[in-house]
Amino acid sequence: MSTSTMPYVAFKVKDISLAAWGRKEIELAEAEMPGLMALRAEYKDEQPLAGARIAGCLHMTIQTAVLIETLIALGAEVTWSSCNIFSTQDQAAAAI
């Protein structure tokens, strides 16, 4: 009996070419999410989440991307999975 193994891929994105568009939308969303941006500004040097490993499964939207980047900016190691293919914003997934 033969077995084959697939190579490990850390991500699966429908269209990676949407990353630049997603990045622009993330930057716009940051301006509309002052709470998360204030957390980044206040705690980025302290890295309060250093050593934390956070796995999330939530709708992959531009706003979720801002949350993910905030967790990373505060020192966490983050892995994410979209919970619904129909709510995924492909440009957000590509940018992340």
C-alpha cells in the first residue's frame, strides 16, 4: 500500500493578487477602529501578549484583519481560520 503526503501549506487564499487592495482597505478600517489603534499605540513597546499563541476562527473581514494585526503588534503569535466561506472578504484574507 502506498501513501502520499501533501506538502504543508500555512495558508490557503482564493486570490493572493487581491492583497494590495486588502491592504488599502485595512488602512481605511484602522481609521474607523480607534479602540484597537489606541491599544496598539499604548502597548506596542511593552508587548503584553509576547509568548501568547492565539488561534481564531471568525469571519475573515477587513475588521478581523485589523484585530489580527493588533494581536500581532502586541506580541502574540496568531493563526486564523475563516469560519464561513460565504462571509470571507477575499481581499482581507489575501492581505493577511
